[in-house]
Amino acid sequence: MEPIIETHGLTRRFGALTAVDHLDLSVQRGEIFGLVGPDGAGKTTTLRMLCGLMDPTEGSARVAGHDTARESQAVKDQIGYMAQRFGLYNDLTVEENMFFYADLFDITGARREELAQRLLRMTRMEPFRTRQAGKLSGGMKQKLALMCTLLHRPQILFLDEPTNGVDPVSRRDFWAILYQLLKDGITIFMTTAYLDEAERMNRIGLLHRGRLIQCAPPEELRRQRGAANLEDAFIGLIEAAEARA
């Protein structure tokens, strides 16, 4: 099958700093793929390039069949992007936030109401539809941000550390929603700092200093390193990369 996300030598420099260094990556349709690495590894920069929000310095990326630099608007029409700080309006209610984002995609009338109801049920946010976003818990805000991202029915969902700072119960609920989205055929590409979350993914890529060190299913990474857990495997891979540098 043709990959739904593919990069070739994808590179981004900021002056003398190389944030992403010749990244070669391939993600299949219907997969949940995780990009894992320490702070400053280049995860967010990679996501922004894949979403057509930032042009690469070198190399190329194709998402949903479109070149992210030359066809950025076509890419944006096919994806949902949830940044670490999603632009919710605290003085608007849950429903009003959803309707605002629906209007941006020209989703109106009965179709808008139908989509909103379905997403509210899926996230168990129906009892809070009239609550102001500023009065929601951290986990509920992330659910609302996800609903707004899904309103236009994207093929691919890009999530930048979506559960960072969220309590364990809300994280569990969030993952239940992601698994439902996978069943619905949505491809998920996400970054995370939580290795227990990385264990849940089909494949993970370890990014370190802008370079992809290893990419494989979690169990394969553990087996390759002879590690009892993913954390030990990642530490071993990073130490080996540092030794080669």
C-alpha cells in the first residue's frame, strides 16, 4: 500500500541549528504512529512541516497524496492538527467553540448539529455542552480541542503531546477515543513524552537531536535491545547514538 505519510530527507534549519535532520519516514493508512524523543528533539517541528505550516529547508514530505510545501492547503483540508496549546475560547461554551470551528470549515445547519452530537457522545461531553471552556478541567479541554479538530472529518489526525499534564483518568479516556477513531479509519500521528503511551502504538520512531535513531513496533525495539521495558530500550539507543556522534 502507498504510505499516507512519507518523508524523504526532510530537514529544517533555524540559522546554525538543525532542528530536523534528513528525516526518512513512512506511515501507513490506519496506523497509529508515535514520534518519541526528549525536549528539543525536533518532534513539534516535524509535525508542523507535515501539516504544511512550515516549509522544509531541504527534502520533501507527502501527506494524503499531497506535497506539504507546494500543496499546503490541500494537505490542511485532509488533516486535523491539535497543537500543544489549542486555540480554545474560554468565554465560549463547549458547543459554541465547536460551532465556531465548524463555521471555519463551512459546516452549518443540520450537518453541523449531527457532527457535534456524535462527537459529544463519543467523548462523553454531552453533559458539559453549555459549560464555558475556561471552566473545564484539563482533560475536558483536551477532549474539546480534539472534537474541534475532528469536525471536518480528517483522514489523518496530528497530535502534539495531547495528554501532557492531563490526569491519568483523563488520559485513559483520551486513549479510548483514539482507539475508536482508529476503528473509524483515521490515521493518527502523535508525539508523546510518555513511554507507557508509546507502548500502545503500532510503531514508534525515536527522534534525537533531529535525527531518527530507530523506527519499529515497541516490542521489536525492546527485543533488539534486550530490554525489559521501553524506557531501557530508548536509553540504550540514545547512548549508542551519542557514542557514534
